[in-house]
Amino acid sequence: MSNFARLGYSIVFPLFLFFSAVFCMSTRTNNLLHLSILLLLLSLFRQDNRQALAEVLREQWQTWTLLVAFFIYFALSNLWGHTPQLIDSLLTHGVYLIFYLLLMATLLSSPRTRRLAMLSVVAGITVLSLWTLIVDHTLVLTARAVSPENPGPTNVIDLAGYCGIGILISCMLLKEKVSHWLYIPIIVMLIMMLLTQSRGPLISLAIAIGFTLHLQVFTRRNLLIVGALAVLVGLVLFLTPVGDMLLARFEELGAQSGLRLSIWRHTLAEIANQPWLGRGFDYDLDFINYSGEHITTTHSIYLGSLLKGGVIGLLLLLAVVACGLWQAWRKRRNDSRHSLAILLYALIFMASQGMFIVSNPRETWVLFWLPLGIALSKGLMAKR
């Protein structure tokens, strides 16, 4: 039974990764996660499986300990946030995330299941991108929005963030085993990213590649591929309105930065009276910005953690992030620093996006927890 359970979660969890990339906040998709967790627990009746899981926990016990402390602390923050009824909910989210990361670490550490899991993510983001390009391309291009029927994130910036994750995972898979068909989803996701006219994902992607992959990409084959992609992107920008709109978006960068800074200044003012413990997990911003916009989020997971959990909460988050970066750095020679690039991309992107990262499965699971799970997994020797 234990072997069947292991085989079961090796199939069901990649299905969850696929459908959670397509459908944001879907109850039916979440059932696949519940089934994966159940199968993982059933597999532990076999000693070999228990020893494998124990090895994962033992090798990175500091990281798992910090994660548990992080979830418990923010659950307890509901006490001074005067919402004690939410403690159970947050602890439940934390348990799900722990199992999610354990499943990621287990599957990505095995050559037999690693590629299937990562291909599931790429396939899910590619399907979502194709759906949006076919159905919502006009709405994305003109209003930078998606229709209510779109199964993915409601914010096109998050959609572009998905695409950046998918592109980097595709590059990692190409390094591990050359499969030329993977260039197809890369092109689809790149076009989708450009169509959203989102600056943050593009800047994060450029920094992640420039700071982590620069020694690996300057080969003749890669330069030819980059040249072909550059020509394709140039044609898209030149022959469609996307080029002018994207240029206009970068010209607005100064004004938009001012809006972000005003939100962050207000967040720091909110936390001034309770700097150490914060305002509690359920606390949100609620003010009208100078632009007339009603602001409810911090537009930064780091400031969101500071607002909700104070200095202690922010330090716990940064400690978890540091553990992820350290693990990614340790295996840089095995995976050509692709894990490091994926995590660095996520950390830069989320610095100016989102509010908090502990929740039911939604876009933050793809944009933060997935990159962290990749970083915490064992690397495989890259194909030379």
C-alpha cells in the first residue's frame, strides 16, 4: 500500500501543480493537494519512505524550524490583532504549506519525478497564457485587466509574474535535459509577459538572469536562441501597439514609484506605534492615496510582514528567505544556479507586489512558495 501511495502522490501532486497554475483559488484544485498530503502520509508506513522524509527534514532542520516558527508567530499575532478566531485558520494554512514544501522537496529530489513536477508548472502557466492570449488579449492590451471568466490571477502583474517563473523553470529543464520543444512555452510566456506591459516582472527577470546566470548563457547556441527571441520580440513590439504602450509604461515609472513610496511611507507610519509585534495578521491598510486611489495592500510582502507581524515577523520572514537563498547557493554547481535565479526573481518581484504570503492556495503559492520549494530541493547534475 505504501508503494502505491508514493506512486499516487507522485502523480496527483504534479496534477495539483498544473491546475493550481491555471486556476487561481479553485476549491476542486485544492482537493488534489489534500489527496497528495493523504497519500504522502500513507506512504510513511513503509520504512524506506520514512527514512527519506526524515533525511529531508534532518538535512535542512534549521529551515523547517524557522518555517514552523514563522507560521506559529503569525497565527499568534491574531491575539494582539484582536482576531483570535483566525488562529486556527492560519495554523491550517501553515500546515498545508509545510506539506506543500515537503512534497516539493521530495519529488524534486528524485530524477524520476522532478521533471514531471516542473513540466506540470510550465504546462499550467502556458495553458493559462494561451487562454488569456486567445480570449482576453484585447482587455489585457487596452485596460491591463482580465475578464471575470479568466481562471488565473485577477491582476495582470501577477500573471506576468507567473510567466517569469515559467520561463526560468523552462530554462532549468533545458539545462538538465535538452528538449527543443520547451522553447515553445518560453515564447508563449514571453509574449504574454510583454502583453501585460508590466515593468516589475521584466526588471526582476533581467536582474535574476544577469546576476545569477550570466556565466552560463554566453554560449554560441544560447546566443543564437537569444538572437532569434530578440527578433521575435522586436517584431511583436514593432508590429503591434504593445511596443508604444510598454514604452509609455516605463516613462510613467517615476510617477508610479511615487505612488509606491507614498504607500510604503503610510505603512511605516501605521507600524510606528507597534513596531515590534505589528498590527496582527488580519490588519489591512485602509486609506485614500494622494492619487485618489483606495489603498488596502502594502504592495510589498516584506512591508506586509512588517505591518502584520512587526519587526519580529519581518525578521522571521527574512530568516526563511536567507535559508532558501543559502540552499540555492549551495547547489549552484549542480543546477547551474537556476534555483538561485528562480528564487531571486521571486524575491525581487514580491518586493513591490502583494501583501502577505500565508493563505489558501492562490497566486502567492506560485510566486513565492514554489520558488522556495525549488530552492530547498536537492539539485541534479546538469546535462553538459
